Amino acid sequence: MIFSSKAENILGQISTKTKLGDLRKIAKDIKKDHELALELWSAKSFFSRLLAILIMDNKRVSQDFISELDIDMQTHPLDERTQLMDWFMANQLTKDKKTIALIESWENSLSTLQRRIFWYHQARLRWTGQIPPANTPELLNKIEADIAKEEPEVQWAMNFTAGWIGVYEKQYRNRCVSLGEKIALYKGDMVSKGCTPNYLPAFIAIESNKRNL
């Protein structure tokens, strides 16, 4: 593919040793440039796509556009495609009411990445310290019914949501702990020093104690 000189210059600054902070510095200089973002995305590398997400024009992000990006993300290994979608959520999708509405419509999406973001967003609404939305009972019913049969990338986000419900909504804490004990998801997984385990009983105990909740 033939790139513009601007895209060639940017791509020349990116390598496998590039850090996320480096991408943010490059994006800060570029600001918003949707056409350049599309060029960088078409380069197909993980880092060029992370940078592309940072400089996209949110006003041009539609469901059709997201679905096209989703298909492209599927060509990446699991850890890369989940990071791309999570990065997309944090830097684009949660920045506008229009795209937040799209996230909220993805609970039963055919796309595993979009279902993941539906649940990740629900967790995020709680861990950012806002008043928990009123949909907790419905979410827990869905998690209890479906988490065991979900795809791993969606399971993680559903589990994460249950974790933060257990931390911030005491009336559901025992239910969330019991869910974790029943499904035993992530039980016994090793985590890095200073990181909280994903196993629900441990996650809820550690994170609620940190906050004196």
C-alpha cells in the first residue's frame, strides 16, 4: 500500500519497542486527523492501530465503522485484539453520548469484542466511583446464567463487573462472592506483586478493604 508522506513519517517513528506513552505524545502533536488515522489503521500493525485510535474523529465513529474495525481486530492475537478494543473504548467510545449508547446496545451482540465492551463499561461505571446504575439485579442475573459458557474475553469482563458490584454494592456482596466460589473462575491464578487477583472472593475482599467499604 502507498502511504502519504505524513503517514510514512509517523510509521517510521513506531516500532515493537514503542511504549503507550510514546504513542500518546505522537497523538498529542497530531491532535485529531481521521484520514491519517485510517491510513495508520490500514498499516495493520498493533502499534499503528493503537495510535490510529487516539487520533480518530469521534463524530465519524458509527456502528458500521466499529464493525469494520472489529473485523480487522480479529486478525490480531487474543491479547492484542482485546487491548485494541479496550483502548478504543477508553479513548473514543466513552467520550460521547452517541457512542456510549452504542456500547449499551451490545449486551447480546454477535461480536465477542463488543459484548466484552458492554460488560467492561458496566464495570467502569462502578469503579470510577459514580453512583452505581440501577441495572445491577439484571446484570447479576445475566452473569450467573451466562458467564460459564461465554468466550474467555467476555468472561473476564463479566467477572470484572461482578467484582466491582461486590465492592461497591454491599447488598450484593455475598451473592458475588458465592458466584465466584461456584464458578471458580481464575481461582489459583498467579498474579504479579501488587496486582489484585481476578478470582471474585479475593478481588472483592482486597478491593473493598482498600476502600474501607
